[in-house]
Amino acid sequence: MHFFRYRGKDFYAEGVPVSRIAKQVGTPVFIYSHKTLNRHYEAFHKAFSGVPHIICYSVKANSNLAVIKTFVDEGSGFDIVSGGELFRALKAGADPKKIVFSGVGKTRDEIEYAIKKGILMFNVESPQELREINKIAGRLKKKTRIAIRVNPDVDPRTHPYISTGLKKNKFGIETEEAVKEYIYARRYLKNLEPVGVDCHIGSQITQLSPFIDALRKTRELVRLLRDQGIAISHLNLGGGLGITYEEERPPHPSRYGQAVIRETKGLDNLTLIFEPGRAMVGNAGILLTRVLYTKKGTMKNFIITDAAMNDLARPSLYGSYHAIKASKRRAGEELTADVVGPICESGDFLARGRELPALAPGDLLCVMSAGAYGFSMSSNYNSRTRAAEVMVKGRTYSVIRKRETFRDLIRGEVY
Ligand code: LLP
């Protein structure tokens, strides 16, 4: 559920016609709906209202300060994967006690930064990392909470690039080894406090069963560790809940919540942690782009837009589908075309073989569901300045990131 729709002939973000934003801010531009962000957070939060829980929004999905701040205002925690994300979260006013730090390759500097800031816990992904955190915590004289990210070997049935909970993936520690590590940590790594069990099996998951399989495995691990006298107080089930891009029917957070609550009944004194990214922001954002040219080839029609794979990498990288709507609704003949950007690669497309109304240079297109892994994965490839970002709130909007300039492109470069 989101707040982008046609009103009459024009496409609106909440109460603002997107054509007005294009006129005043230019294109390409990412447009986010504040009301949708609130709604998504609240739906997730409500789904777990009966049990102790912390929602740690996964910053990587969209790390704009205004987006983070929107979730800070809702009382959200944050899942971070780098010092940069920690910096952003703290700048936006996040409570460090609600921050979890995931990722397979945390550097010493990042670990030190996070310990000094007093984050809730590290999600540890290897035995070496565990020892490294213990060492740094000892030097800083700060006992540090950890969870071990276990790899439950569950197939999330999603794109292979975003599956993370299989044995062949680089993430986490296999369960049996994890048990040994917990016991070792308790006995020898005195600067650590093992308080959590963590897992994250993948992204854009549209069925409940993989979550439940992973949950059953991690639940048993919590029991086993508690039997060993290790006081596990937190179970982190990661993120991964999918959204509708095309015709997917992912479970609603409330259904996911009911299933999780049912499966964790009987485990007392346990706080659940979730790290949703896409489900919070994916459908709360669109990418607005202008048609530069249209071109009829002998085999294909092309719509050439001012947005490209550097702005939205998902179609090129994963073959992802994003719906595309014209900002002015019109009847009439449709034509099948590829929507492509100006970048010098055949892989630069936003959509392929799409039925679209007849378009002309200057027309505006809305690339839907671009709030997650859109701007945050964008780059300056082909020395293209990165897009502006706008937050709409009712009938008003603000620019929450200025469009980059040529000067921004060469900042820090020397010859
Ligand atoms: N927690 C961990 C440890 C993660 O690695 C991720 C995402 C999340 C939480 C949030 O997952 P979400 O709720 O957003 O599914 N660039 C890809 C997605 C990569 C996901 C990486 N990890 C895409 O555009 O589809």
C-alpha cells in the first residue's frame, strides 16, 4: 500500500503532481512518500505489538538522512553494515542502543567506532571477527554484546545474488560451529557478552515457509544455548520480506508477525529483532525520469530516458521488473518498447519489451518501487551526476538531497 496514484489524468505523489517536482527540481529525481514510510513502519511494528521486539530498519536499502530521520521519529532501531551507515544513523538522531551491526567484513576502525558509540550488538559472521571484536573491546575496556549470525542452510527461493542463508553463501557461521563459538566465547573471550542469535536468509522473499524454516532452526539454537547456560535474550530474524513489484503476493507483515509469534511461543524473556529494508522503503519511492528521444529500430522500439543504470541498477544487475507509468494518463494505442538510459552499455535498461502509451520527447515516466536499493546503489558511472531526492509530505515537498553538480564529480581528485 502506497500513496502514489493517478488523480484525473495526472500522476501524484501524495498531494503533489509529479510533473511539478520535475519542473522545479529537474529529472531524474527520486520521490519518496513520507506517509507511505510511516505506514510501512507502523504495519511492521503493529504486527509484533504483542511481543517484545525492536525493528532495526536496514539502512542499506535507502540511507538518505531524511528517510532515516523519518524512522527515528517512529522509534525505529537500525541495522547497519558499515561505519558510514553508523555515521548516517547517528547524524539522523538514531539511538545507538537500538543499532545492530551486520556484515562479513567489518574493519578494525568500524568495530572501534561502533563499540565507542555503545551500539546494541554486533552480528558476528566469523570466528576471526569474534576474536577481533573481543580484542578491541578489551583495549577499550567496554564489554560488548554480540550475536552470532548463523547460516541455517535454508533456500529463500529468490534471486541467487540476494540469497544469503545457504551453505554455499559467504554469510554467517554454520550452526554446529556457531555453538562451539558461543561456548568458546563464554569461556575465553571475556570482553564479549553473547546475548543474541542472528540470521538473515535473503531478500525479496515472497513466501512464509523459508522464514519459518529458518526460525525453527534458530529457535532450537536459542534453547540449546540457554540449556548450556548462555543467556540469550535476543533473536534476530533479519530482513528479507518481499514487496510487490509486478504480481508477487508477499505475505503482509501481519501474517508474517502471526507466524513468528506462534513459532516463538514458549521462549520467555526473548526480544525479537527484525531488519526490514525493502518492505519499509521499496514502494515508498519512485524514480521520475524524462523521455529524451524515441527511436524505432527494425527489431525494437526504444524509449531513451535521462535516467540510466547508474541511477537504478536493479534491472541491469538482477533483471528486476519495475512497473513504469506515464505521468500523464492517456488513452490510445500502446507500443512495445525497451526503456533505456544514455549509458554506453547494452545492459543499460530500466525495462524491456514493455507496453507503453505512445511517448514523445519531454514526457515524464515514473519508475515504480524504486525506494529500496535505488539511490543507495546509484553511481557516477559515465560521469553522470547522481539524481536529486525529494520527500513529499501531503501537499508539500522538500529536496532532501540536491542533484550533484560537475564540481561534486571531481571533489577530491588531483592532477
Ligand atoms: N539484514 C541483512 C543482514 C541484510 O544483508 C539485508 C539485505 C537486510 C537485512 C535487508 O533486507 P531486505 O529487508 O531489504 O530484503 N540490492 C538487492 C538487495 C540486497 C539485499 C542485501 N541485504 C536488490 O536490489 O534487490
